[in-house]
Amino acid sequence: SIDADPVAGVAILLWTCEPEVPHLLATPFFHAAAAAALDVPVEIYFSSRSVLLLKPGVADALRPNPHNSKTVLDSLREAVEHGAVLLACSDALAAQGLSINGLIPECSQRGGSVQFMGRACDSRWRVLVY
């Protein structure tokens, strides 16, 4: 059961989640979908090389489980369908040669260190780092 104290939301930072480690990529989106399904606001912050997952064609080519046809993009979309909001770090985008306009349609917002740390410093928010 959920604690009686209201939770303002869950902020998830994707830091080491990058295309080279597909076996690690499903869990953050499963957790995001679960929290969103419980009507908890969810923000997923893509930092570092995780922004590459937002480039068209990348996440839909990755399968975390070779025994399952579900792709990383499928898991990401499931989280978004439940209400999770995707935010791409402007500095990480620039470092990877990407722009906000060239990302998958599920992500149209920017959010970086200051916004994430604002959530982390707010005792009403829960924070997960992957």
C-alpha cells in the first residue's frame, strides 16, 4: 500500500542507461509506468548518453530481453501512455550532436541538472537514479 503522506511525484534520472547496455534499459521504464499507473506524477530525465535513446530508430532497435519481442521504445511508450513525462538535458543533447527538434515525438521537453536537483531537494518528491 502507498503511504498516507502525499507524494508529489517521482523523478527518474537516466545516467548510465545507454544503447550499449540494453539489458539495463527496461527497468527504469517499468518503474515509471508503475508509478504513473498509481496516479503519481513521473518525470524521466535523460542525461549523458541516455539521450541517445531519444534519437529516432535507436530505442526501437534495442531489446532488453532476447527472449521477448518488446523493445526499449515499447517500454518507454508504455511509461508515457501511463503519464510519464520525458525530459532531455540540453547539455547532453549538445554533447551527442542532437537537438530537441530531432527526437522521438514522445519527448518534446528539456530538463536538466537544475530542474532535477529541484526535485531531489523537494522532500515531497522521490528520486531514482539508473
